Amino acid sequence: MDMLNDPAFTAFRDEVRTFLAAHLPDDIQRGAARATSVFVDPAITLPWQRILHAKGWAAPDWPAEFGGPGWNEIERYIFAAECARAGAPNLAPMGLKMVAPVIMHYGSPEQRAHYLPRILSGEDYWCQGFSEPGAGSDLAALQLRAVPDGADYVLNGSKIWTTHAHFANRMFALVRTSNEGKPQAGISFLLLDMDAPGITVEPIRTLAGDHEFNQVFFDDVRVPQANRLGRENEGWSVAKHLLTFERGGKYAPGLIGRLERLRKQTEIDAVLRAQVDREAINLQALQALELKAMRGVGGSSALYASALKILGTETAQRIDALACEIAGHPAWADADGQAPDELAVVVPRYLNDRAASIYAGSNEIQRDLIARLLLG
Ligand SMILES: Cc1cc2nc3c(=O)[nH]c(=O)nc-3n(C[C@H](O)[C@H](O)[C@H](O)COP(=O)(O)OP(=O)(O)OC[C@H]3O[C@@H](n4cnc5c(N)ncnc54)[C@H](O)[C@@H]3O)c2cc1C
């Protein structure tokens, strides 16, 4: 962790801090503080993405050849920490952090040239079509059928729990192109337009009352075969690669930023302060692991990705519970219920974050993957 405090990075940290102080608008910061989910509404994230894009900083993890700033891994981590400290919203991960690295890795030159600039600018907003009503933890059981017809595939079936499908103009999807052999061997990875005829998006409300995810129905939807990423029936490898980006990465910077804002509200109670300190120590350990795990364009090995997913999401859930305790302290009643912004949304955030140990593959499944990777 001394790496982060190396004087070689002082000028870089100052540059980022100065930029954030000058360019992060109050309304965006306030929108982020009141967000109840890690998937912040695009009305808040897209204007911020445009500001970062104008500076060349929208995709810190991308290599310079695709429009990234060309930072090393420590600089990227410092940038994430400074954004969290300033209270900037998390940008939507589905395009920038999930599908972009697999387009870089598996995409044709034409696919890279078409999609990557539009992801960077925010012109394209992506959703992830992996889960189905009969395929969650057992993802290889997916049945959405893609049948070749001329230059197209014709898709029939449905995807579920599709976060922000109601905002997205693009989806990356796993589809079944063969029933021969192992279930994993008959899956292909498609990039498709959400306005294609035959796609219907139906909302699903979360426990916290948000409209965040959806069920998406496909009724004879035509998708050009040229929109396939990688070879036919080899989509499982693309998906596994993508999942290391979805699960791994940087949980600690955002959580440290949140905990420090909560700390300011614990003057009222020594026991709460001690609980904040304990989580701060846990976060130092998580940060050390994240720094050790960093590799390539924001990814980490499958083993680290699963470990970070468990530790990051379970720490977030403990901090949510602590935030509820802080918000419920009698001292706030004396203040005429004038609790600060950070405490206004603790209950919906607590409820929303219950999902964190389910999405991106449940934490039980991550523990199983770790056991298999370590024990064989
Ligand atoms: C908020 C949220 C957003 C999501 N967004 C998306 C999205 O954008 N795109 C997308 O494709 N999907 C999305 N998902 C779906 C998510 O990936 C699945 O919910 C997850 O993989 C679990 O699948 P399932 O819900 O079908 O549960 P199931 O697979 O039915 O599992 C139910 C329970 O059984 C346990 N279990 C199952 N199998 C095993 C096993 N072998 N060993 C031990 N325990 C097991 C699970 O851990 C879980 O507790 C989202 C989910 C949530 C909650």
C-alpha cells in the first residue's frame, strides 16, 4: 500500500484532485450521494462521463491505443480513490468495464473501431443479457435460441434481471446456437441493438422499490451474424473472460470514500466510531489485495476476481448495516430529523445491497469456484 503514497505519484494525485474540485458539478455529486445502488441512474452518470471523456479520463483502465489515458496500475487506483473521495458517481460498468475489454480481446478490427469509441463517449449504453429464468448460477443451462437464417440469427426466448435494459441501446448476450455436446459448447456471444423489432423490456421492481432491472423478451429478433463476438459456439470463453472484469476490480476505493463520509457522522457515539475503525482496517486489507491482484485492462485472475467479489460485497453489506445503526441513533431525532445526505438513503441502500452477494454470480458460487481453482 506504500505504493499509493510513493512521492512519485504526488503530482499525479494533485492533478486529479484539482480537476475533480473544479469539474465535478454539485448536482452530480449530490445525485451520487443519494443513489441507492451501485448502478447509478444514467441521468447522473452520463453527464459525468462526458466531462471525463472531454478530459480523456472516461476509461482509466483502457490502453492508450483505444482511447485510455495510458496510466499505470497505481495511477488508475489513485484515480479511483480520488473520485470516490470527491463523491463522484460510479460510471455504468456494463460498457466501459465489462464488454469493452472483451471487444478489445476478441473483436474484429471493424468491431473494435465501431463499438469502442461509442462506449467511451457514452453514445452507446449497454446491458448484460446472461441470466434467464432457468439459468442463473447454472448459466450454461441458458436456452435463448439463435437460429441461423441467411446472414442473420433469429432469436427467441428471454433474459431476466437485466440491469438498466430500459436505458440501454445495446445488449451483449449469451445465446444457444447448438445443443450438441456439453451445454457450454453450444453458446455464442452476440452484440445486439435493443431497438431491433421483436424485443420487449418489462420492468421488475426490487425489494428497495427501485426499477433497476428487467425481463427482456425476444420474439423472432433478427441479429446479423457479423455481430457475433468470437467464433460460433465459443461464447463461453468470452463470457468467462468478461466475468473476471465484472467480479474483480476495485471495491475498496468507493467503500473507503463512503466510510470516511460516515465517520463524520459518528461524533455522536464512541461505539459507532470503533465500528467504523474496524471496517477501515478491513478495507486496508481489501485494498492491499486489490493492488496485488491488478492486471491488464482492469482485470484480475479468476481466483482473485472471485475472492475480491466476496470480500468487496460482504464488506459493503456490513457498512450498510453500520450506516443504518448510525442513521438510527437517537442524536438525529434531536436534530429535527435533519440527518445529512449520506444518511438519507441508508435503508434503501441497505436493501439494494442485499443483491450484491447475488449478482455477478452468487457468493456461494464464488466460494465454490475458489475451492475448485485451489483444490483442483
Ligand atoms: C440486482 C441484480 C442485478 C442483476 N443484473 C443482471 C444483469 O444485468 N444481467 C444478467 O444477466 N444477470 C443479472 N443478474 C442475475 C444474477 O447474475 C443471478 O441472480 C445470479 O447469477 C444467481 O442466479 P439466480 O438468481 O438464478 O439464483 P439461483 O441460481 O437459483 O440460486 C439460488 C440460490 O442457490 C444458491 N446456489 C445455486 N447453485 C448452487 C451451488 N451449486 N452451490 C451452492 N449454492 C448454490 C445460490 O447461491 C443462491 O443463493 C442480476 C441479479 C441481481 C440480484
